[in-house]
Amino acid sequence: MDKLIISGGVQLNGEVRISGAKNAALPILAATLLADEPVTIRNLPHLNDITTMLELLRRMGVELVIDEKLSVELDASTIKELCAPYELVKTMRASILVLGPMVAHFGEAEVSLPGGCAIGSRPVNFHIQGLQAMGADVQVEGGYIRAKVNGRLKGARVFFDVVTVTGTENILMAATLAEGQTVIENAAREPEVVDLAECLIAMGADISGHGTDTIVINGVEKLHGCSYSVQPDRIESGTYLTAVAATGGKVKLKNTRADIMEAVLQKLTEAGADIKTGDDWIELDMHGKRPKAVNLTTAPHPAFPTDMQAQFSAMNAIADGVGIIKETIFENRFMHMQEMLRMGADIDIDGNTAVIKGMDTLQGAPVMATDLRASASLVIAALVAQGDTTIDRIYHIDRGYECIEEKLQLLGARIKRVPG
Ligand code: EPU
């Protein structure tokens, strides 16, 4: 297993080009199953999760033409297998996103149940209940979700008890080809849901209200081909901004969007960053200062995203003052903090709340990545620590950060990958 070795204590300065958003690209790739014609998706990030989704679609019989810039043309009219097998779903929970499109377009689907995961139990009951409300017969047997419908799904009112991002995406996709109107209430407002809706509209879907908590979909008989470019990754953007802020440096992000990450930019400003934004760029300057500790509570969009919580914990670990972090989305998303304690951080955890007292510095140590965002936070902790940190199990980071060591090297970081 590859490891990252980081020699910390360097202030980061420079420019970073942001990649396409993983969590928008995954549902958009699944959505191509709904079309009767080839669909071209652009600005896909080079990531293991994207390769897994492409492999899943290929095995189902979807014809893929990939160019050197990772624009992919997908043709679902050649589909043969309506199954997402355990061996792929276990490596990527987002495989569940093929469920809604398959039932809606082909009348049946078999998708392995994703198991538990490193950040919480993550059930998929709302995905199943939503499809049942639309008339699908859904059984869970032998570790698989088996869904069937005679004819088309029927439009329905789907109310989510808890805001769910991929649950909203699955029902949104299914509803585009259903008979009649579907109204999703307490829908996720995440920018990735909006990007998916815009792509579906480009394919001919009739959708309104995306970006609010009520999405209305009038089903159509067919969806056609289109060419669509995935939005920039707001979590990758936030991760680089936080890494640079933690080191007291200055950075310009290119190919990004400030309007979809207001909560994060506001917290960085509170930490002492001077932030300027334009249409497709964000500039952050700490003027060489140490960040101030910030309090935050994770919640569905537009509040502070759970996917940025770990990175802010790392910044708080060396900030001036005490920061209180409350995680309300996943029940087990503080694993990175145990590793930071090994680097000398001062953190008190009580249930879903962590009180982090900023230290003048952390010390390099061997640490282990437990999930994608936890690994990003350990990279930040390592960048501000004195001495060398070795981060093990970095396959987690390759699921969500394109060329992370090259991008950080361009900012001046001393980071290298060693094969394990
Ligand atoms: N939930 C249920 N039942 C369901 C679905 C969700 O109880 O049927 C609960 C979950 O257990 C959780 C809460 O609802 O407590 C919210 O989970 P959600 O369904 O929104 O999460 P997700 O759709 O599985 C996506 C992202 C995650 C991100 C979360 C929250 C993708 C592919 N994944 O997951 O991204 O943390 O939304 O914003 O979009 C990551 O990129 O590192 C990552 C984990």
C-alpha cells in the first residue's frame, strides 16, 4: 500500500487548478443510464471512484468512449446486465446511484446493499422507500436490493425524514422517466444535486425547484443525448484553502466557484483569511498569520459541510484559541482526531462534539488514514507539523483528490509518495 511522506513546517504559496466534483460526477455518470442516446460528460476528475463507476457501467454493457482529457461518451442503449455486484459496491457506496435510473429506464435492477462504512452506518432505507412510493416492488434478499416495476414508475410525493444527498439524487433520476409528477420534499439542496438536475434538464427532463428543499419533476417518456461539463469540486477547493490557511500562506484557486461554498469561505474569513473571489477563482491570503480557532456545526447545505469537518479540525489543532466542532451528519466521523492526538494535538471528544485547543505546533508521526476526508485532514496536520509524517492507507485519498501530491508540491509542500 502506498504511503505519503510529508516534511512539515513550510508555508504554502501559489496557484491550484481545481478538478471536476467527484460527488457531482458520480450521479451524473449514473444518470446517463436514463438516456436513449449517447451522452458526453466532460470535466471528470481522474479519481479511483470515477474509474469504479465507469467500470460498473461498462460491465453492465454500457459502451464507453474515453478521450485523453477524460471526456467520456456513454451509450446505455447497449445495456445487457441490470446488476451492480457486491465486489464493486463494496469498494464504492455511490454505486447505489445506478438503482433509480435502472428501474426507471429498464424496469428492473439488482444492486448489492452497501455495508457499513468507516464514518457511520449509512443505511439506504430512504432510497428504497422512495422507489416503493413510485410503485416499484423492492425486496432485499441475499445482500441485494432487487427492484422491479411493470411498465413505468408512477409519479409520487416522496418525503425524506432526514436530508439525504444520494437518496434525493436516486429519486430525482427515477422520477424523470416516471408517469406523472413527482414532488420530493425535504430534498437535499447540495450543489451536486443541482448539477445533476441541470444535466438531466440538458437530457430533456422537466425539473424545477432544484437547489430548494422541494423538487418537482414531471416525468417524460424519453431522455436524449447531451454534452455536459461537471461543476468544480467545492470540497477539493475547501481542502486546499484550509491547507494553505493552516500554514499562514497565500493561494489562488482556478477553475472553481465561490458561490457554492459560502459556509466554508465564511469560516475561513473568521479564521483570519483575507478572501477575494471572481467568476471562476478564489484567492486566500493569511498575510503570514497563524489562523484563529473557529467553532462549527456540520449540517446539510447551505450550512457547513460534513466533508470539510476533518480539514477544519486539523486547522484548529494549530490555531490560536479553542475551537468547538459538532458533527451532526455521521455518527463516527472523528477518527482523524485519534491520529492527530498522536501528533500532539489537544482534543477532547464527547459524543459528537470535539473541543480542540490550538497548539503552537504539532509533531510529525506515523499515522493512518481511515476515510477520504480524514486522510485530507492528516495531510493538513502533517503540513503544519514539525518533522516528518508518514500517512499510511492513502488509497482513501486517491478516491477523492486528483494528483494531490503534485498540486501540493506546486504550492511548495515537501511531500512524496512511496510505494508500500
Ligand atoms: N441516511 C439514512 N437513510 C438513508 C440515507 C441516508 O438514514 O436511506 C442518513 C445517513 O446515515 C446520514 C444522513 O442520512 O446520517 C445523510 O447521509 P446522505 O444520504 O446525505 O449521505 P450520502 O448521500 O451517502 C453524500 C456524499 C458524502 C457526504 C454526504 C453528506 C456522495 C457520493 N457522497 O453521501 O460524501 O459526506 O452526502 O453530505 O455524494 C465524501 O465525499 O467523502 C463523502 C462521504
